[in-house]
Amino acid sequence: MTRIGLADVLGRGIRELLDAKPFSGWLFTRTVEHDPKEEIWYEFEGRGVEVICDRFELIKTLFVHRGDGESVVGIPFSMSRSEVLQRFGPPATEGAAVRIPKIGDRGAWDRFTLSEGLLHVQYRTDREEIDMITLMRADTVP
């Protein structure tokens, strides 16, 4: 079992991720969603990582939250927005903090185009730090 970079698995089969460290030792829940299209979700319980696959179990999107997820993405969640911009350059798109009815407050965000896919960085509302990182294939952007 080898260690792999998360961006490297975009578009590959889920088994490659499940067989790699640290995922090979983590428990997960697999859920099939049919609405509006078939997707297969893998949630690594208590680890801060969720993966969405297409119906062929090819990885489309990875959500990485604080906790163990932070250690597998290679980006410290303590980074400020200005540090993220310094590291990745100008974002392809960005958004301000918003209040979403029935969901609540969401921090500002930046999206970067990388050779492997897209990197979406969501910031906290209470301080200048990363709240969540999303890696996705370019063809899966909402």
C-alpha cells in the first residue's frame, strides 16, 4: 500500500484510493445516490474526508475537512487567504462570504485551476483560515 496525492486520484477508480495509506486503514460508508444522477459517495467516518464517484466508481470530487483530512491534502488549514493566494496565485473565480437561508453563514472562497483539476478553498467565517478544501475534476464543477 503506497501513499498517494489526493489530486492524483481524480478520474481514477476508487479502489486505488482505498488501497493507499492512510485510507486503507480507515473505515468508510458507501452510499449510492440516484437523484438527479447516479453518484457513489464514500465517507471516511470521523476522518474529515468524503469522496464522490461517478457510476463507474471513478473519482469526481474529494471534500477535505479539518482533522485527519488536513494531513492527507498537504495544505495546512491554518493558512490565511493571503497565504493561499501567495501559494496558488490569482484564483480563476472567487466569492465573498454569504448567508444562505436554512444553511447559515459561509465564508469567502477561491477556486484555482490546476493541471490535475480544480482546487476550491472555503474559508472560515470567524477567522482567516481554511475551513474546507475541495478537489474536483474540471467536468464536475457545479
